[in-house]
Amino acid sequence: MKLRVGIVDGGFVRVAPAALHAAAQFASGEFDGGEFDGAKSDGVVRCEAPHGPALPHGECVAALVLDAAPTACLLDARVATVGRPATPRLVAAAIDWCVAEGARVVNLSLGLADDRRVLREACERAVGQGVLLVAAAPARGSPVYPAHYPGVLAVSGDARCAPDQWSRLDPASAAGAAWGTCPDAPGGRPGGASMAAARFAGIVANHLVQHPDAGLRGLVDHLAAFAIWHGRENRRIAETDS
């Protein structure tokens, strides 16, 4: 069975059919627990068949994951659309769905400013089941979520890295990014932490393809041992675009 990688983002369609395991779109009437389009919501999240166009951000993320892990099989968990950004509740539901669909890795190229219980608990459930969560984090400034939750691999862009390289940063910094890799979008276009997280998720997935029994501790030891750079590169490290 191919290793499955969940991509919680805005969807993608530009992958070969063999590279897609399943796809779902998550929607509700709420916007961060308040009102949306003038209507109250009961907070229920609907899991639907994907509809509407995929977002360019999701297409880039999927391409970078497959660049680093070409044999992986993707789960398309759509939480953002053209007219509506992701909310913590939608992201949490998408994480749960990816875990239920057998994901070993879940990529979260997004960052929310506030800690939300629904999102924190979804991440705790995933980590507790041995799923590796990879999330975008800023190089500087305040922490974001889910990257700042325990057990989540927090990734920022590091301009020192080639696409197949990574760095060990300083997780004790305020922003909390522990890892860095090339921030470029597909084709070498400018990117940021969200692109770095996607590339890093592919690197993690590729390692698990070769070492299917590796857990979080073994993975972290491997990443630390083979990091090309250690510590933050102050002049050229890329900022988050999440």
C-alpha cells in the first residue's frame, strides 16, 4: 500500500489519478464560531464531494509534496475556497478525516494566530495515533497554530537550503520553527513557509516510504543527523507567507 499524505488546503487537481487516494471538501455555515452570510450556524461541519475550482495554493503544495515523495498517495482535504478561508473547525475536521483515511503524514501549510481548542484536540488525536503533522511557522514573531502544538513538526523557509535539503533551526525561539527548508514555490518562484512546509512534508513522507516503521522519535533523530544547516541564518531566512 502506498504511503498516504493528507493535504489540508484549498484543493488540487493537477496530479496523476494514481497519486490521489481520496478527496473531500469541508464546509459549514460558521465563520470562526460567529456568523457567516448573516446566518447563525450550529457548528456542524459537512464533509462533501469536492466542488468548485481548486486554489493555486493547494496545487503548489501538492506538487511540492510529490516532488519530494513521488511514490506517495495524496488525500485532498479542502478547507478553503475562493470566497471563504479556512476556519479552525474546518481544519480540525479535515485532520480527523485524513487520519481516518490512513494518512501517515498530514501537511498543514497554514497558520492561525490563536490557539483554538477544536484544532488543538484534533492535532492531539492525530499525534496520539502516530500521524506526523507538518505545519508552516514564521521565522520570526509570534507563534502560530497548529505549528506551535506539541508533536507538530514546525517548518519555516530557509533560503540556504536546496530543494532536497533541510536545516535544524531553534525551536526555543518565539516563533518556534524547529525545521527549515527551501521556501520556493514550484518552478523556483518566490514562496515562504507554506511552501517550505509542503516540501518538508514530502521529505518526511519519502523517509517513511524507505523506513515504514519509523516513529516520530526516529524521524526527528534522522532529520537532526542529516540537516545541512544548524541554527538560523539571520540575513536570508524566508518569512512565512501563511
